[in-house]
Amino acid sequence: MSFKVMQIEVSNFCSLTCSYCPHPGQLRPKGNMELDTFKKCIELVRRSCNPEYDSRKFVWLNHFGEPLLNPMLPLFIRYATENGVEVSFASNGVDSTNTMFSKELWQELADSGLRCVNISAHTRTPEEFVQHLSGIVAIHYFWEPKKGYFHDWSGQVELPSWKLSIPSAPPAGACDYELEHMFAVTWDGRIAACCYDIEAQTSLSIDYVIANGYVYSPVKLCAGCTLGRGDSSWLIPPSFSSTVTT
């Protein structure tokens, strides 16, 4: 059975506590991924059927948390790049003191192989980020929190005034994670069923998947969930997009 690795959670620490995100209520332990675990993740990406373009493989280095809070991130990016796997990630761009991560750190990431990044502009304007990263790393996409742009993470977050309007009928058919046998790996090597599985409910580990492969199986969160349609498009390397901002 083929499978797809969508995300590698290099850290589930976060520098912000946004009310519309499930992270502040996360119950599983917080930590940063170790190099040995990351190497196993890259092995899985190389063995998976993630879309290939001219023999290129790609994976996102985030799940729940801020990737830049893992001090080993430059080493991870270099290891992935040297092993034929392109990587990118989404970042809110600031540390726990609300200070923008330094240009020196971004340059180290670029020198390690990072080419572009997605920015969630929670505390700074897109223009500020463009100026800060100019000539270092391309910004592929900006996301700005606005009312009406949010789902409730399949009932995991209360969103009285921020919530996106819900269609009268749920989408038909299975989600991408079931169709593609797609999953995320948490910082401690556990398997999360999807991008919305904040607690990693599958009970599987990366060692199990390496030894036995992966077949999608519903978790408790799946009951009544209407999310995850169109998520597999995120497996395409962002460098192929024509919308990159520099």
C-alpha cells in the first residue's frame, strides 16, 4: 500500500496563543524533534509516493507549532536537501517575546537549502515581512487572520465571531487523507491522522510505519468531520507556483 507524508512536526512549541487555533488546548507533551527521528521521517518521505516533479520530493516541516523554535532546524533542512527532499514550512515569524526571528537565522536556513516559506502574518504586516526577508528567502504565501476565514477544527475550537459559515450539507466522499493514505509525523515520532489531528490519535509510531507501511484508518476526530478536501494539493512543492513573493 502506498502512502504520503504530508507534514513533519519539527516542534509543537508555539510562540503565540491564538484564540482560533487548537494549539493552546493541546494535551499531548510539547517538545522539539531530534535528528534521529527527523532522519526516519526523511526516509519515509523518500519511500512514499509524494508527487514527484523531475524526480523531486517535497514535505512541509510543520504540523502544530512554530518550526523556528527548534534550534536544529537548519541542520534538518540541510539533511533533507542533501537527501533529495525539498522542504518548506509555515511560520508566524516571531519568537515568544514577539520579536521577529533574526535575519541571521533566516540566512542560515537559506544557506542550508530553504528557498521559500509561508508566513502567517499575525503580529506584523506582510510588508514588514517582505522587507525583513528580502534577498534571503522568498515568501510563497501570506495568510492574515480575518473574521469569517476560520473553521472550528472539527469542533476542537469555539469560534463565536470568527467562524466560517458552514454549508448546509457536508461534502460528499472521503477526505484526501483516506484517499491518499496521507498523514503527519509529530515531533516525538507519533503518527497524526491528518492536519487537524492535534493529539495524534492513531496510536501508531514512525517505527511502525517504516516496518509495516501505512493504511488509513478513521480516528475519533473523523466522526462528522467535513474538512480535508483539497489538502493533497499542498504536497506540490511551492517553488512550482508562479505566485511567489520576494
